[in-house]
Amino acid sequence: MDAHDASALTRLIAAEIAAQGGWIGFERFMELALYAPGLGYYARGDRQFGLMPASGSDFVTAPQLSPLFGATLARQVAQALDATGTDEVWEFGAGSGALAAQLLAALGDRVRRYTIVELSAPLRERQRQTLAAHEARLRWLSALPPRFSGVVVGNEVLDAMPVMLLHHDGGQWWERGVGVQGGRFQWHDRPTLARPPVDAAYVPGTVTELGRHGTGFVRTLAAGLERGAAFFIDYGFPEAEYYHPQRHGGTLMCHRAHRADTDPLVDVGDKDITAHVDFSAVALAGQDAGLTVLGYTSQARFLLNCGLLEGLLNGPQGVDLRITSHAHKLLAEHEMGELFKVIGFAAGGLEFEAMGFAVGDRTHTL
């Protein structure tokens, strides 16, 4: 984003703060910072996704890291297509289009249509370029239709949804919001009745999040998905870990040029803002809306269950050290293997033994 766009986004947010009496909740601030049309981080034309900072990117996702990610996930998607009797894949927030390319190549004619739900016009154009070879089976939508069927995938989608920030001062909870002081965005708290779902001995100064947009998204998905399944891959925890008193700083994080920081009020629009996912809340939202939880496990266990090692050893070029190194990052506990989790749902009264959760299912921890 150039300086003109950044200042325009800052003015837009400041104007909304003024219109709301000098304060907006962080949830709204994050929504504008990321998604304000033409100005927000994901609405701009930059290359957010990439393997290295030299590309001008801010972070790398699993599909960019290794083509084995999509090829392995495709085995689970194929099983779900067969189990649900459907032939369409739906991807939310397809980023660079790398995952879609990998899934389409692996699934072949098994997929009649691949629908990408994407809010960002620049990202949609980048996806069109990446996926030009599959154009005949592709379509883009900016919102879900009222009714649809198929297998839904979302990689690092829930973490990019706006969150409500809560602050505990040792006596009560406050909603953390944003005001303007001296021409700069500043934190301002207001009393709130909102609470974390876990009642614990929170120390003074604790900050944490409520992912209301994420659970609302799951409920909307459940209302529209007549027959099918859904798989979401993201970093996060069950609620007992998410709201553990020792996690007193919360999980909010910003990413720029492959470096992380914890201040979303500076360089607004020039960096990503994320929060970890409360998978217990996601699972409960799905169940309450009529979905069946197929399983929940770590990314490493999910990929191993779906045959990543077989794909690594039996690749067309044999064992390649570079590919092996990147695959290791997908699986290693200190990389993406443990921090990232996978949750699966089925809709339409369907239930099947999803291969990704065959060993190491952690649903009981939710």
C-alpha cells in the first residue's frame, strides 16, 4: 500500500471513530484495517502471500510452502466428495490460489466445479492468473448463496476474522477499543458484560479475544450447506488452553515482511492482523447449527493420516531434499505441525469416518 492509500485508510477509520462518539470496538477496527473496500490490507493489490520476504510478501502459508499440502488434503476432500455424493469444492479466502491449484490438479475430473468465495478484488485477479489452466471449472462469488452443497475448505481463514478484545483489570472485564488522541490511534477500554467462556483466576492486565465473527461464519455456513462436509485448517487451541490464565497476553498478532509484532494500531493497512482460533467455540457453533463434528486434530496428524509420507516417498522425482525440508515444516511440532489444527464437519445428517482423523483425534479435548 502506498502512503496515499495508508493515509486514506487512517482517515476513514478516524472518521468512523469520530462518528461513533470517539470510540469503536477493536472488532470493528480490525474489520476496517483488513477489509475496508480498496484500502484495507486484504483489499489492496500487494502480494501478501509468499515464501520469502524478497518477494515483497508478509507471510507464508502451507500451500506456498509445499505442494504436498494440497495434494495430501485432496485425499481427504476426495473421500468427503464420495461420502457426501457431491462434486463441487468451495474454498474460502483462497489467497494466492496455490491451494486451489493443488486441489484441482490432484482431484481432476472428480470436481465438476470449484467455487472460490473471495472478498478481495486484487486477490481474485491473482487467483485468476494462477488458475488459468482450470478456468472452465472455476467461479468466484463474494458471498455464500442461500443453499449449496459440496466440500468446503478453508486454510487460514478463521484467524483473519475480526475479534472482540477483552481486558481484565483484576476486578472486572472491559472491552478494548480504539480512539484517537494526538492524531494517533490509542487504546481505550469500556465496561462490558462480555466474558471469556472459561471462568478462571485471570491476573490483572489480562487481554484475550472472543472470535464472534468466526463462530458467526460457521453458523452461516451451517445454515446454507444442505449436503456436504467442511474442513478448516488454522492455528489455535481448545478453550481450556486458549483461556488458560497463563496466556494473559492473548493471541493477537501482526505480520509484515515475515516478521511478527503485537501492535495493530501502527502501520494500519500495511500488515496483517490475526488471532488464534478457539476451536471449542467453532465446534459448538457448528453443532448448535446442525453440523456433525467429524474430528479435530493437529495438522501433522491430519496430514500423516491422509498419506503425506507416502506422497513424499513416492513422488515423481523420488526423495527431494528441498521438498522434504518443506514437508518437515508442515509436520514438525516447533513449526506448523502442532500449532495448526484441523476441524471437520459434515452436514445434511451425514456422518462418515474421515481419514484425516483416523488416528489421534482430539475431539474429546474441545
